[in-house]
Amino acid sequence: MATLSDPIAESAKPRASFQRTPQVASLVILIVVLAVFAIADRNFLSPLNISNMMAFLPELGIIALGMTLLLTAGEFDLSVGAVFGLGPVVVMLLAQNGAVDIGTALLIGLGLCVVIGAINGLIVTKIGISSFLVTLSMLLIVRGAALYITQGFPLKSWDQPGFFVTLLAGSFNLGPFRFYTSLWWFIGLALLAVYVLRYAKLGNWICAIGSNRNAALARGVPADAVKIWLFILTSVLAGLAGMVSAFRISAASPVAGTGYELEVIAMVVVGGTALTGGRGTILGTIVGALMLRAIRNGIVLVGVPGLAYNIFVGAIILVMLILHALLQKTAARS
């Protein structure tokens, strides 16, 4: 007699069987990319260059962690780049005008990110509009708001030493390498995301929603609530990353983060997370983030024009998508 399958249990199966293979494939390509650039320019693996790469990696990587969870649930957010720019702009305007202290300004900035994420999530889940259209519209609204309140001019970031500056943009040395405290933020958030996606009930819910939302609902999974909170999380992480960047470079620009939404999605997909939902990998996202940052850095070192970066990224994404598709077909036959 036929029996009904458990969508949550079924969603855990591909997570266990498929995720490792895309991660390994992505890691192999990363090693090849690193080897090619190391051979092409001996300074690529120098302590100074590695330090430079690791300065930028956590900021996009933090956004990519939220995007991984959101994509696994079958949605994505195109407004993260604009939120990356608006968050620190609001913080700096509030703090520099003397309206509030820097700590309160940071909380208000993150609170604004919560509101943006909640609006995205509510419209997608309650009204039923595609997340592509909703977050594309939010991208324009948020970017326009950042430009309007600054009149298009960048702001000087908070440069007074203190607890929050050290917490978000402090630096430290490990031998010949110089890193920023944002690296610890990235590592800590990545470990938390790995736990949620692989070991927690919420991770099973996320995969089940992305695989078959109706079946997940039939088993009592609060799909709409989960998606709304994932939109909020992704928006907050984008705002946090923007604030980290503003403190690090001592400037808050209304156009900061332009194009980041596509680069973050590329990192996530290259790492092996399914664009259609149902399968996500945090470790793969970390590999994807490393890969794209290495490509951006390496092509500059070897003398390739910076405008050619998108050609390399597009080619890598196509290769990875084809490879992942072939691996899934092979696994499906076995």
C-alpha cells in the first residue's frame, strides 16, 4: 500500500546527498583559480595581497550567508546592495547631526533594515507577488532614498575611536597578515548558519519550503513566517555589512553596494545552492565568496582590465551551473 512521504524528511535527503558534491566541485575550481593566479603572479599569495582580499571578503560574505538561507527557501532579495548603502548613511546622518549617540544610531539603522526586510517578506508571502519584482522595486526605493537624503554626496564616516568602531572595524595582526574584526563576525555568523541549515529544525523547514511549499504547509510548517524572517535576516545582514564597510573605509556613500546583489547571488549559486530552492550549502557559499574575491583580485594583479571582471565571473558561473546540473542528473540516475 502506498504511503505519504514526509516533505521535511524528503528535503533532508537531498541536503545530505547532494550538498557535499557541489561543495567539492566548487572547492576544486577554487583551488584551480588560486593556482592559476599564483603561477601568473607570485605576489598573489603574498601576505599583503591575502590581507587585502580578506579585508573585503567578510562584507559580501555576511550578506551571502543570509541570501543562502533565503534562496534555499525558494526566494531571493535584489535589494541587499541598496540596503548595504542606505544603512550606514542613516547611521552617519543621525550620529553626525548630534541627534543620537553612535550606539543608538546603529540600532536605528538596523531597525530600518528590519522594516525593509519585513515589507519585502509580507508583500511576497501575503500578497503573492514574486520576490524578484518586490525586491527589484525595493532596490529602487531604497537606493533613491539614500541618494535623496544625502543629495548624492558621500558622508564622512564616524572616525572617533570607541567601542563600536573597534567592534565593527578594528584590526589585528596574525604574523605578517592583517585582518579586520569583520572576519570574526563572518566566521561566527557562518558557524551559526551551518548549524541552522544542517542540524536545526528550522533548517529542515527552510529546505522543505524550498522543495515543496504546499507539502510543507500540509505538515504544519509555518512557511510564510519563516520566509518573512528570512527576508528580515537578509536585510539586517546587508545593513550590518554596509556599516562594517563604512567604518572600515571611513566613508558612507549612497551608491555603496551597487551591483552587490548580483555578486552575492553569484557567490551563493557558484557554491552549490539551488537557485530554485530546496538545497543550500553554507560551506559552498564560503567557497563561492572566496572564489569571486580571488578572481576580482587576481585579474587586477595579472594585468587584465578591471572591466573584464564580469566576463570572468559570468564564465565561472556558467561553468558551475552546468557542472552542478550534470552532477545532479548523474546522482538522480544512480
